[in-house]
Amino acid sequence: MADLKERLLPPKPASAMNLREASYRPSASGRQPFQGVDVLGLKKRGQGLRSWIRVDTSGNSQIIEVDKFTMMRRCDLPARDLRLLDPLFVYPSTILGREKAIVVNLEQIRCIITADEVLLLNSLDSYVLQYVVELQRRLTTTGVGEVWQSDGADLSWRRGNRNDNSLNTSPDYLPFEFRALEVALEAACTFLDSQAAELEIEAYPLLDELTSKISTLNLERVRRLKSRLVALTRRVQKVRDEIEQLMDDDGDMAEMYLTEKKRRMEASFYGDQSLVGYRSTDGASISAPVSPVSSPPDSRKLEKSLSIARSRHDSMRSSESTTDSIEELEMLLEAYFVVIDSTLNKLTSLKEYIDDTEDFINIQLDNVRNQLIQFELLLTTATFVVAIFGVVAGIFGMNFPISLFDHAGAFRWVLIITGVTGVVIFSAFVWFFKYRRLMPL
């Protein structure tokens, strides 16, 4: 990883010769990870060039700089598909199967997969470097190559080891595009799962702290945490929906089998060449001047029968291989569908835990609010009782003569009677509140 970063980052020496030497320096394994171009910038301004990392079927990597239209002609892709890979725009995760390429946009991994190479947008992101390293490791450790062998007019396609060219009939074999797609899915699922794990580690202590102590700071932290959770859940849900949509559509999965398409195209090309050779060898007899009545068109009948037999054979073989490829790709997608679904379940459980914590906090706040309302009710009742004393004081404070003022103990009896009346009224209110269950018993 450090070696790849040194080759992608601009070297420190100022001279151009030192820059080129640093870009051509071989790695410890003897193979140059990125070769052929300067890495003085990921995109040349004013020229429309963009830097790409190219990884071929042998695991050799190279940095190339091409413009948009060259890439469109090279991969036979429309401009809208390349726009999905533009790092200046944010598009949801997408996996598109085209005639000659697979367009993959999964989180940081934005690449074009063909039957012979992977074109990855050059980036200094660690996950992009890990994708390149992991793809090179799998391509070099498996050692499985595609060898074309021709025996006369018949064309056979064998999958063997590059070192000993032995035939490999393992059912676990995956074409190059599926292996590249598998690494991209693994990188995206690993990245999303790691983010979900970090969110879980941060969320549970914070929620427990909020449960024990409700404060504005803790509420703000939980709000930010929930926003991150919602954004991550949308991304995980999009990847899951994309994989599920591919699994539900057999046509899209068959469209992504690029090696089979290339094999059929080359087989038809070699078949046409053999047919042209047959015509050339039989040209002397055809061009000879013979009677049109006595010479039946045997060559045309033979040519027609051969073409019909070849088309039937190719259609049967292509249908069987397409079914097998769909099964292989479907099993591959199912494996990572389970992984991304597990990550989505983690996020769903975390969201439910946050919702339960919010419900618990709302219950606590409702309880405190109810206690305040009860206290306010008692305080209002007490205020009403005290207001009775104010009414009595106001009556006796009038400026007119009353015979009750002539008795010395009259004031004391007025206070006693007023106090007893207030206590009785207050007790009656409290009993009424408890009877109506407005206050706890």
C-alpha cells in the first residue's frame, strides 16, 4: 500500500528526470505497478485528459491518460455512462451492463470493466488503492488465463494455467469481468460495513449517556448521529437495491457476461474466415465454364447446410453457457447481497435503538411535565384558598362602622373560621383530584 501511494503521489524532487525515474521504479516483486506515464496530476487542465489506472487480465497495472471521447470509443459507452464516473458529481451506486463493458459506481470504486481490462479512475483514496492491490493479488495468485487453441476448422477455448498451460475444469472458475466485479463489490461492502461498525461504536455509549443525563449537548450529538445514520442507510439501501435488481433481471445478468460475448464474436469471425477459405479453394470449380443444366449447385447446398449446422451449434452452446454464466453471476451477487443485507440490518437495529431511546426520553420528559402540571394544580388550589383571606380582609377593611369591631376577640374568631374554611376547601379539592385520577394516590 505504501509503495502504491509513493507511485501515485507526486515525488518531492523538482527535476523532471527525477519525476520520471520515480514513476518507473520497480516494486519489490519485480513488476512495475504503474508504468508508462507521469503522475504530475490526476487531470490535465485545458486538455480534457483524465488519469485512469488500467489493470489487465495478467494483473499488470498502468496509468494512462485519455480524454472522454477516446474512452467512449474504446469501451463503446455513451456519454451519460461516463458521467456516472465523474468524481465532480455525486451519483447513487450503480452497476450497468453494456455491450462491451460493465460500468461500476460503488462508493469510492468507479471503474469500467471489460473482458480484457479494468479502467479505474485514478485517485489517492486508500480504498481505491486497496482495490487495485487486491485485484492484482487475485489475478496473479490464481494464475488462470484464457488460451485460444485452433485445430483445423474447429475452434476450442480452454482455460488453463499460464505457467504450465494445464487444463482447468474447476467449477469455481470466474471470468475476468466477474472477478473484477467481485473485488469491487467486496470493497464497497467492506467500506460500508466498516462505517456501520464505527457508527455503532460511537452511537451506543452516546445513547446511554443521553438516557442517564438529558442535556442540550447530548441531544445535539444524537441529532448529528442520526443524520449520519440516515445518510449511511440510504447508501447501503441503494447498493442493496442495485444488487437485488440485477438478481431479478436475467437479461441484465446475461448482458454482463463479456467474455462469452467476446468468445462468440471471435468464433463467428474465425467461422467466416474458414468459410471464405472454403470458397477460395472451391473457386476453380465454380469459375469453370460448365453447362448450367448438368451442374447442380452442390457447393451452395453444402455451404448452406454447414452454416445452418454451425448456427444451431453456436445457439445451443451460447444458450447453455449463458445459463451457466447467469448462475455463476447470480451466486456471486447473492453472496454480497447477504453481506450488504447484514449491514443494512445493523443500521436498522441501530435506528430502532435510537428510536427506543427517543421514546424513553419522551416518556421521561412527559413524566416531568406531568409532575409540573400537578404541582401547578396544587399551587393554584392553594392560591385560591389564600384568596379567601384576601376577601375577608377586604370586607373588614371597609370604612364603615360595624358592631363586631367593638368586641376584643372577634378578630381571632374571624381568623380561625377563615383558616378552617380554607383547609376544608383545599382538602376537598385534593380529594376531587385524586378521585378523578388527576394526581397519584
